[in-house]
Amino acid sequence: MKVFIARADVVNSNGRLYPKETLEKAIEEFNNKEKTFVTYDNEQQFNINLSKICAVTEKMWMEDNDVFVELTKIDTPAAKEIWSSIESGTTPVRSISTGYIDDNGKVTDLTISHVNVYAPETKVSWDDIKFRP
């Protein structure tokens, strides 16, 4: 399933700006790794809780300034709990990453670790991003 996860060159409501070239490089590096697990929880952390795995990433790419990821569902309790919300676009899906943020909020040296799905009631949406199935 194709899922929207980010937008380049727009300051989001948490004050961060992800330049397109920074995202392109991070996506290329991410795609050179093995598939990664997608977790379903409300924590932005680098430890993966095995009981919360719901999918694997197939690939990540950009269309214009939008970043998408292809997810494949895994038959787990977590996937059964959240998958319909992912399909409908009602739950946020975001990358978990590290990078450098300058005083103006510009992100560089970005490394994408994995993808996380948040509970539908989680308030992590940004003003400038609309969720899309």
C-alpha cells in the first residue's frame, strides 16, 4: 500500500524544514537497507517493540515534494488493530529519523531508521500536511 509520510521544503508546525535534497539522500540510503519493520505505537523511539510490528517497508520515494512509502501488511495483532485506519488515511504514518536541526529549523544529515504508525487519536498531524490513503 502506498502511504504519504512527509513533504519537503515546507516548514511544518513543529518548526522543521526538510529540504528536498536532504530527503532524497536519506531516502536513497534507506532504500539501500534491508526491508524494515513498521511499528504501531505512539512513541517516537528507535527501539522496535516486536509486539507492535504491523508491516514492512518495501521502498520509499518522492513524487514532487511528497514522500511516500510502500507498506506490506504482516499478519499480526497490531496490523489487525490498525490497518483499516492506515488504508483510510485517518492515522498518521511517519518516519523515525535522526539528523541535525539548525537554529532556523532546517534539517540536514538525515538518516531514516524506520516507519511508525500512530494511533488515530494521536495529535502528530502538521498543519501543512494532509493525510492521504
